[in-house]
Amino acid sequence: MIALVDVLSGFDVPRENVRILSLGCGDDPYVVDGPKIVKGGALAWHDIIYAAMRLQSLNAVGQAGLLIGAERLMRIDAPESEDKIRMDDWTRASTELPGAAKVALDEIGEQVAEVFLKEIAEPCESLIDVHQKRSKRYVNQ
């Protein structure tokens, strides 16, 4: 969402020319189960931050889809897993994630290629060059 807002507000790019490929780290549904319902309280709701983070992520993807059109946005998440990989477990991640990426590529690779790789994009200018050109334009006015 941040990148989309930056592109739409900082560059002369029509929103219908924008395509977004959003790569997620996996979806971890937040479940309100028995202890949360029956016991309540701070102890039962200690992990509510995970619900907030998930909802924020879903909201950002949804907002981006509203701005450019849902057909121009593709979200890819890793499959759910009972045995989650910790963020600091590089050894396990480097062993398991390449295989998961291969499975995802086999499942949706053609769809990604059709949306994002069917035409060659124009070269883009660096933000530094764009900023310098704008600065010179304002100075000369």
C-alpha cells in the first residue's frame, strides 16, 4: 500500500498501468477459541496483537485493490503450516522454503507470468534523478 501511494502521488503513472505482486510470509488465521470466549481477560487475549497484524495486512491489500482494481493485484502467501518457521531460524528456512517456493511456482507460475512478464517494461529513472530534475525545475521557475 505504501509503495502504491508513493507511485500514484509521486509519479505521473495512471493507476490502470500499475500491477502489484504481493508476496506474503504466510497467513496465520487468528482463532477466537474456548479459553478466549469463556475466560476472557488479559491472559486469554495476550496474543491479540497477531489478530491486529493480520487484519492490518488484509486491509492494506484490500485498499490497494480498491485503488488500482482487484484484477491488477495478486497476493501470494505461503501455505499454512502447523510447524511454523521462526524468523531467526535461517537453517530451517533455507532448507524448507526453496521447496515451498517451487510448489507455489508450479501452482501459479503461469498466472504470475501472464500478468507480470508478458511485456518488457520501460526503463525507470532512479528516485535521485527524478528528485534532481524536479529541484532544477523549481529553481529555474
